[in-house]
Amino acid sequence: MSNDTTTRSSTSTLQDVEQFLYRQADILDERRWEEWLGLFTDDGIYWMPASADQETGEGQPNIFWEDHYLMDMRIRRVEHPYAHSQKAGHRTSHVVSNVMIESESDDEIVATSRFHMVEYRLDEQRYFGGKYTHRFARMDAGLKIKLQRVDLANVEGPFEYVMQIWL
Amino acid sequence: MPLDQYNNLGSLVEPDRVHKACYADEQVFEKELENIFYKSWIYIGHESQVPNAGDYWTTWVGKERMILCRGENGDVNVLYNRCPHRGALICNNLNGNAPKAFRCPYHAWQFNMDGSLRNVPMKQGYEGVIDLTDPQLQMKRAERQETYRGFVFASLSEEGPSLEEWLGQGAKAAFDDICNRSPEGECEVVVNCFRIIQHSNWKIFLENQLDAVHPSITHHSTGDAAADMQRVYKEKTGDEPPMGYQFLADFTLPYEKWDSLDTIGHPYGHTLLAGYMGLRPRDPVTIAHEESLTAVHGEKRMDEILSTNVHHVLVYPCLSVQPPLQQLRAVRPLAANKTLTEIWHFRLKGAPEGIYDRSLAYYYHVNSPSTMVNADDLNNFRACQDGLTLEGGGDWVSFHRNYGQDPVENGITTSVTGMSKQPMRNMFAAWKEYMSA
């Protein structure tokens, strides 16, 4: 069973990662932005490629490519009193599943998972799904995201409206 | 409201106001396709989108589905995406490569990239029945196809002005300004198309592009957040923040600044807005760019090229181009209340990589599916469309601001202030002409 990654990684690693992913989903759905930023290392990046076969986000078109500063700007923007387009009772619900540990070392874990997300806005519900690839740093304070890659199932679009919050 | 209730379509447009049916009525929309989108020139794509033989991209002209492709002889062609046999779409993907020939997925009729019939399986069934060299059995080419500096346009009408005549100085500036900024005089598309649906009429988008009143209101939150982050970035790192923050912070320029800009109305509805963003700072990237142009053209010409300061050029009815940031949005109307935008950006051949990075930053912040700018615009467009669809509450849309005050010379209108509704009036004057023809 050489492909059975869960037996190669320790059960506690898998549990740690699963709990992290569930908590991250909860933070997004409850819009706890300060906690969101705390999920990432200082140089952590949130990345949604613009195509399925993209190997890096640097210097290329992306749907999201955000460091700490850009994420901070997005938070300030959606919470701004004059962000009129964000007043529509925007709500999301994430489910994360199929968690697998791809690799593990003393200071790093790479894990993949699948997500489904529904978003409610202006009397309409949109549906997103895709794959997360998290590169975690193991730190004294627990896991932190160095790079989160989000591959949307419908990456080519067309998109009805745009995405204002990370998925 | 049925179309025959309007005396004629021209009566929907007065010099300073237009009837809501222009935006909300499906019959008016059908007439727009017929009179505007199937008669004028429509942008199809850039030659560099299809670099190799067999490469293709699909797109729309009105409700017609078209293919941009390159043949083995290097020619770029625009074809209707329809098999002459049973009518199936030949290319069902957004883009791809058809090695050697297009092959219909239904019965394997094969076509060369110029649309000519290459092969039909079990030909003997047609012997003595029809002539397989009959042009009727080819994939139909667009009625007309012309290219300006690498930008490919098609017209589905046999007749009309040539592309260059139709573009005129006003709209040619869009492509000249992009290409001239390259030391090689050419640009190259980055093969990525962001496609975003607007739940609104196509004209609402074009009008908004040149509406200098809206940015500091509509984009207030994003401009503030970006200005905040410029401060935070500097405090934390001691470095100058990346230019992307400035692109966003610029949206909250004071009214006076917007009012001081020019908009210029050209024939056929092409309209432009002068630039306002400081895209010529004294940083190493800009200086290297200047040097690369000076090496080819000398300093005087370099300065002429980089002093050209245009923010948006609308090529009516199909494009919004931002030359100094090398990007464009193609407008594909799908219904009176639904518009697809296809959003592209370009590299300047031979220019420093840092110039591309600027284009990419703008493409990300303003034009990507995570944009914090168009998010607000799209919200407004939809609110307009929903309001204009209502039966009650009034019938007209106001374009009164500075009406009668914009000076006209040789058929070209220069707005008296940046906030003048000159662009809307100019576009609707062209609309009325097309629709009354």
C-alpha cells in the first residue's frame, strides 16, 4: 500500500491538519478576519491559480495571489462603511473533506483536501468546489500556512459576479 | 412594451436623455445586434493568441459564435463555428489546437483552417449527388476580416467602411499607444482570458468606463483600504509599496481632479478618457523603459510616446482598452440584461519585465475575478439594470451634465470638464445613427 499516505504519516499529524482545516473554514464562514491572518506565517501566501496546470503564481495572472498586506487590505475593504456592494447579507458555508497528507518532515507538512462552498448574496446562491493544497510550517504555536493553493473546479469561468473573500 | 409602441428607435434617444427601453427591452436588443453588432467591426482577438498552425480561440459576435484560428500557411482566419453538414459547433472548447484540421465531433467532416472542406468520410455516398467543392459545404468565413497592428476584427456585413476608416484616429490610438510603447513596436497577448458575466446591458459597462464622477464614490472603500495599506507597508518594511496599491488608491482622487480630465468623443461612438495615473515615475523600471525606447527612436520620439496619456479608449461597441497598462476588455452582449466581458492583457515586446509587472498588477487588482474594484461596478450595473427594468418610477435616463457646453471641432468633441456626460451623449449619437439606418 505504497499510496496510503495516512499510514505513513502519523495519525496525530492527520488529526492536527484536519482540525486546522475545519477551523479555517469556520473562521471564513464567521468572518473572523484577525484570526484569518493569524493562520498564515508572516510571509504566507493565499493563491488561487488562473489555470489548472499553473506551477507558480509569481509573475503570472492569478485569481488570488495575496500576501499578508494584500489580505489585510481586502479585510479593510470589506469592512469599510462605504463598501456598498458588500452590504448584501453575504454569507458562506464551507465543507472540507478528503484530507490527505502528501508529505511530512520535522518542520513542514503538505496536505491536500477538497472543499465545497455555497455563498448566499442578493437572493442568490452560488456554488464553488475544488481542491486545497496547504503547505504548513510546524511552529511552536502549532501549524501556520506558508502557501495555500486553491484550485477551483470552474477555474476558467465564466464567473457570475466576482469573488470578494477567499474561498 | 412592444417595439412598435415607439414611433421609431431614434425617438428613444434625445440629445440629453435616453429612454430606459434602450437598456431593458429585448426587442431593442435584437435590433442592436442586427444594426450594430452585425454591421460594425467587432474585436475577435490578437494574432498572438494563435501563434501556431491549428491554434484556435472561440468567441462571440452578437449571438454568432466565431473561431479565430491560424492555418499552416500562417494566415489568421475568422470563421463561423458551425459545421455545414448538420450544423454542430465544430470547436466546443474555449481554445485549443486542431492538429492539421478541424474535425467535426459528430460525423468527422474535416476542414482546413481557412474553412475549406478537407475530407468527408465515406465520400462515395455523395458522388453524383452534390459537389464537395461547393463553397456551401465549407465552414463559412466572417464576411470581412481585417487586422490593425495585430488586433483582429471581423464584420459580419459585406459592406461598410474599412477597419482603419471606421477606427479613425480616435480608436486607432488605443492600439498605437500600446504598440508604440514597445521598443519593437509590437505587443504580445498573455494567454489568459478572465471571463466575467455582468448582469446588465452592455452599454452600462461602456458608459461607466468613461464616467469620471463615479470612481471616488463607487470605489471609496477600496481606495481608502489601499491608501491605508500604503502607510502600513511603508511603516513595517521601510520600502515603497508596490505600484498596485497606488492603482487602487487613485480611485479616491478628489472630485476636482476628475473634473480636470478631458474626455474626447470621436465619430462612430469611439470615445476616450485622458489618463490620470502617474505612470511615469522616476523609478529604475521606467528609466530602463525610456532607455529601451530612446535606443530605437531617439529621445524626442521616446518622450512623445510615453507622454501619450490615455486612461480608457472605448472602441464602440466592442472594446474598452487601457493602453498604458496594456489591457482590454471585450464586450460580448448575450441578452439585454446580460453581458460577457473577456479580459486580456499584453506584454510589450522588448520592454523591461518591470513594465509587464505593472500591467499584471492592474490586471490582478482591477480585472481579475477577485477584483475589489469591479466588484462595486458590477453591483452598480446590476442595480441600474434592475431599476431600468421596472415599469413604473419613470422612463428616462439623464445625460444632462454639461449638455450643450462641450466644444466640437471637425466632428470631434472635447468635454468641457471631465465629469461632462459627453461620452454617453457621443456613444448614443452613434447608437441612434446605427439604429436608424
